[in-house]
Amino acid sequence: MRLIGMAGTAALVAACSGGGGGTGPDREQAQAPVVAISPADGSGKARPEQGVTVQATLGELTAVKVSLGGKEVPGSLSADKKVWKSAGNLKPNASYAVEAVAENDGQTSTTTSSFKTLKPSANFGLESNIPWSGQTVGVGMPIVLHFDRPVKDKKAVESALTVESEKPNTGSWYWYTDEQVIFRTKKYWAAHQDIKVTGRFTGVKAAKGVYGMKDFTIRFKVGSSNISTINTRTHRMVVEVDGKKVRDVGISAGKATERKYTTTSGTHVTMEKENPAIMISPGIEKGEPGYYREVVPHAVRISYSGEYVHSAPWSVGSQGRANVSHGCVNAPPEFAQWYYNQSKWGDIVDVTGTDRELEFDNGYGYWQKPWKDWVQGSAFDQSVSTAPGRAEAPGSNAGSTPTPPTPAESTTP
């Protein structure tokens, strides 16, 4: 029998004593070992977050088996062999069996127990995520998780999340709303690596009576490092791929006659691509001054407020010389097609030269928030490592988001 299981407290269950007596009148008979198991035998409303604890109050544990539907639950034994604890939360509304063997001075006994975890009043889980499994993204890509109901115990949920990258980084979760949490690294992801996001949500209590029923895993890749720098004063856009400058072209940014026509300065992250994109003047009806409806090819979105890097054959004469757009970055058709073809979600577009700052929640502008302020958005006010194999869950000792077409992989323990 292997030593395995999940975390909990202690309550007494009667032990079944083995035989064994003394061999002479002057020798005192050894006492049979005594074992306590929590949750208690016969319990029908055990709390999943408390796990299982097996404790030898007399003697030492030699074997512990906790099982769910024929599968053993992992756990660990203390150095003094007195206490065994399960390694995580239990599954809600499930039946468990426990068998523990203990030994004391030659006497052995086997103690058994069975119990059922409580049935939640509601289930909790992942509704959508970006990136999704199998996607290849840029070095600035955040991880955005949207839950199917509000989270009240943010520490419990955040503790169940880990992010692992092949090339170690430092990151932090940021609770944007009760239903959405975002992970951003301190520095851009290193290019060309695999990322794994794990949510061990089974048995996690997200709110009163609300528990997670299954775990999830998201696996995605970071591709090439595509970093573009746009200077609206010099009217130039420079693109670097994996640290090497590959393009330098003239562009035309927002004409800035009004705030809404001013390109935002700051670190933008590409969000989607459209070919073509239909662009309509915001807040202006057809027939009114300033109305436009343009069919724009090779458009790469960089904010929620309608900014794109796109082809603009109508402004080629101004590109490299003047800012004449409604806020987008107008680019030469040949370059715009090239940029569209090589861009992906999560690429960096750094804009300078205007007096309108990109808001941190305008698109994926999360890099706009200073790191110390970003970390304060964690339920634990702390950063975590993404080093593979030793990535920490937070708290351990060791604008709406578009719904993706492909969800995370789900696993049930």
C-alpha cells in the first residue's frame, strides 16, 4: 500500500487492534497502535478544502491509502511517521475510502474509514481564457482568465494557479474584477518557448457554498520577439524581430485635432487581425460632419479604442511627413501587408510622441501599469516565479475580454 493523499484536520475513529501479548509474567504487554482519521468515518458533508489527515497517536504509520473511485489520492508522511496529509483539496460531492496501517512495538493495527464530501450549492470554473491552448503568441502576451461566477475568496483561487515557462521569469496576477484575473510578467516573455498554465480548482472554495469541480491546463507557445517602435513626431515605424531591425518605414499617426483623433502613447500589445476591417466614425451618424466608413485591408488592432496599424493607400503622400489619420497608424500598403502577415497576438507596439497616454486597461495595455502597482493587484500582494518545476502558486511557501474559440484543456482528478 502506497503513502498518498490531500490536506485536512483530525477527528477520532475507533481502531481495530491486532493481537500480540507478552511472553512472560514479568513482561508488560505492548499496546496496540491508535490511529485517528479526519474527516470522521461516516461524514456526509466533509469540506473539500480540508483534505484528509491520518494521525498515529500511539505508534507509527506504516501505510496509508486514500482512494476515490479506485484511484489513490496523493499525500505525504511526516518525518516522524506520525502524521499523513493529503496533497490538495478533495473533490466535492464524492465518496472517499481510507485505510491506514500503524505499528507500535511489534503490534500492528488497520484502521478504515469512509466519508463523503459536501455537495456545493454552485460549481465554479473557467469560462474563457486567452491565450488558448495551442496558440502561438508574442512576447508581450498576458494571460487572462475569466470565471463563470464572481470569486470572493481570491486567495484560495489564486493559490490554485501556477504559470510555468521554459525560460524563467517573474510575474504576478492582477484581479481586474471579481470574475477576471490577469497574469503579466515583469519583463517580456523570452521568445521561442512553451508556457503552461495550471488551475488546480478541484475542491477550491471560491465563495460561500461555491466550489471548483475540475482542474484545467492551458499550453501555448511564445514565438518570435516582434517589437515595433512608432515615433509620431518623426513619423517612423521601426520593426525588430528577435532583436534585429528588419523594417523602417514612414507612417502617419492621428492628426490630434481632437482627443479622439490622437494616437495613444505607450506600450500597446497586438490583439487581433482583420483583413479587411470595417472602420466607422465613432459617435457620428451617416450624413453628419466627420462621418466615415472605410473598408481597410491588413489591419492589426492594438487597442479597444479602435487603434490599428493598417494599410492606407490614401495617405501615402503624408506618410513619413505628417499625421493625418483619425488615430490609427497609417502605413504603406506593401509594408502593411508584410506586417499583417508576420504579426500575432501579443506582439509589442511602443508608441511615443503624443500627449494622450494609453490606459492600462485599453486593450492589453497592462504594461502601462508600473510593476509595483501591478503586484498590488494580487490577492497576496506578491510576485511569483515561472521557473519550470518550481513555479510557485501565489501565497504558497515554496474592459471585457474577448472569448476565445478554443477553451482550456480540462482534467478531472
